[in-house]
Amino acid sequence: MNPFNPTSLSRRSFLHQSAYGFGGLALSSLLREANAANPALGKPDHWKGVLKQAHYPVKAKRVIFLCMAGGPSQFETFDWKPDLKALHDKPFPESFTKGQQLAQLQGAELKARGAFTNFQKHGQSGIEISDLFPEIAKQADRLCVIRSMQTEQINHDTAHAFMNTGSIIKGRPSMGSWLQYGLGSETEDLPGFIVLTSAGKYGQQPISARQWSSGVLPSRFQGIQFQSKGDAVHYIGNPEGVCQSTQRQVVEEIQRLNGYLAEEQNDPEIATRIAQYEMAFKMQTSVPELTDFKDESQATLDLYGVKEPGDGSFASNCLLARRLAERGVRMIQLYHRAWDHHGQIEEGMKDGAATVDRPSAALIEDLAQRGLLEDTLILWGGEFGRTPMGQGSGRDHHILSFSVFMAGGGIKPGMTWGATDELGYRAVENVVSVHDLHATMLALLGIDHHRLTTKFQGLDVRLTGIAGKAVKEIMA
């Protein structure tokens, strides 16, 4: 009998433990069928993914999501609107906003707010990028800027949930969890889905751990948050007096006992427990090596703008993201909380841009130099955009238009996609929904978004819900 398979119950064991005799045999058969339908309940070895064959040609092997938490203004980043600047501080035309949902500006006198910064065309592609981002601008010919994003949620937590899980319903798996479930991980010594956070001086918004939850998938697929400052993982070392061989013996004994429990109960969380004990043991060696930057040259540290490795900065996290990508981590998510500028947008945007500009560009450049950019998909952007109308000295939340950029991993470089109206209020050309974005990302990873599903309460659950269409025009 396989001690690690919670549904391979022997008849003798089942009859012995069941008060219902042959009814137990029928249930045992059903459990075997369920196990065949859901391999996540099976043997808790190194998980290689539920998809045994790619649906499409694989162009990306991993994802790095640089999440600008709080919603950066598209008008000071990637969507230049000279007409809006000309209208600055004048009444905003009612024809744009009548009957529309606004966040905190509902019922207020609406005045146009033009960009406080200028834009220039960059690279052979001539992409217009804000002067606040001179280093990202140098990467223009590697970027695909999407200016026509729209979302359905106007508040931070639900908007983050929608961007990460495709739903505002709690319990839905995040992008990284879907990738882990579908594709597994290339590393056996680190979690396949790792999250890092940092924060600026202005516009901070809290981030809930549900944004990297595995939801209805077994918890072995959830994201693991590494600490950005100090030890990446708490208590990673052995207590004083406990050697590696002793620790190995303890882990093996716990695994043996969990194996017995797995024989008796059809619970995927037991398989998770077994897998996570083994992963924790391996991380005692892999994590200290991962976070030791002594083998990084001074030129590399300067490229990212790292002042002190492991200081909790976005720059240090970006360099760590490259090291994670090199080691085969499937999904790497960096949250930088600095973009909720209802006021002081000029100070806030300048500070946020100065913090993330160089590291973001350095990550792209560094991956390219190491031959990793071609199969690493980078996504940079927030959960929504900001209004073209002012809110005091800032901008309100906005869902009808915002900008993101993508790079590497099968994305066409040096292009823009979609457009907003003359004042940037609404995406009007080649509109891209969050579901479309997810479908596109999955397609680049070789996955048909319709076919990566899991059963929950009798229904097929998927990242894109009942919507989503891959944007083939931006795929190389």
C-alpha cells in the first residue's frame, strides 16, 4: 500500500474501520475516482503540475509580477494626454462622467488635473514614457505598454483580489497558485510561489495575505511570503545543539506518522503537510544561500541601486527576484506599497518613481544579459488607475482606464497596445480586461485558460471565470 496516497484504502482496512461494511467499499471506489480526477490529492512528491502536456507552445517558464500596490497614475507614467494638461484646473466635461461610478469624487465638483510631468519618446519604438522613469525608458524597445486596461473593482482590497484571482469571492486561487497547480515548479529546494513586499514614504495601502492564497486548491500551492528585511524565513536555522542529521531523523519520523494518517483520511492537507515538512528541511540550506549576495558584483549591486542587501528595499527585492528566477521559482511577486495618491500626488509619484525606476529597469536588463528574459514574463502595474480629475492635490481611484507594461516571455517588444480617449477617462481602443490579461499570460506559459480548472462545489473553477480572451496581437 502506498502510505502517501490518502485515497488508496485497502478493503481490509476500510471494512475494519467502517461501521457500514460494503458501503465503505463503494466509497473507497468513489475516492479512487476522485483521486484520478484531481491529482493534487495524490502522492506528495515534488509536484510537477496537473498539466502533463502544454496546450500551446511554451514561451514563458516563469512570471515576475512587479505589483505597484495602490494604483499608480497612468497620467504620470505611460499615458500622455496633452489635451488633459491643457484643461488643467478647469471644469471636467460632464459628458465623460455623467452616470458613471466614481470612488470618493461622487457628487463633487470635478476639475481636470493634467500631468505635472512631461513625456518623451524613447527608443526606436518611440514609446512615450514619463520623465519620472528615465531608467525604464531606456528599456522602451523591450516593453509592451498596454494603455487600455480596465477592471471591475474600485476599492483596493477587492481590486487586488480581482487582479490576483480573477474574482472578488474569497477562496479563489491566486495566479501563482494556479501556475503551481498547473505547471509545478522547476525547483525542489524552494517554494514555487514566493512573495516579497516593500513600501515607500507616501500612499501606502495594506496588503492582505489572501492575495497569494491557494483558495480552493490544496494549501501546498499557496504563495510563501519571504521577509524583505533580516532573515527571509523565520527560524530557518536549527536550534543550538540540534545537528542536520538529527533534524533529518525528526523530519523522517514525522513524515512516517503523517503517512499513516494519510492512509486513513482522504485529506489533501495531509499531503501538503508531508510536502511542506520536506520543503522546510531543504530550505534550511537553500534559503541562506539564496539571500547571501556575496557572489554579486559591485557593478550588479549598483545596477539595481542596492545600498545594503536584505535591507527591505524594492531594489534588494528585485535582485532577489532575479536570483529566484535563476533557481526555477515559477511565480515571483513583488508588492511595493506606495501609489495611493489621493493627495500629495506630486511628492508621492516622485518618491515612488525614484524608488522603483532603476530596480525595475535593472531587473529587465540583468535578465536579458543572463539569457533569462526570453522565458521570463514580467508584468509591471497596479490594481487600477487614477482619475483624470483632481482630488485635492491628488487623484481618486479609477477603473475605466489604466496602464501596465509587460516584457520578455513571448511578449512583442517595443510596442503599445490600446488607447484611451483624449482626456484619458475611458479605454476606447483594444480594451483589455483583467480576464484578458490573465488569459494572455497563461497562453504565454503554454496554457489554454479554459482548460486549467479545478472542481469546487460541483463547478469548474478557473482563473478567468467565464470570461477572458488572450490578446494574440501582443504575443510574439
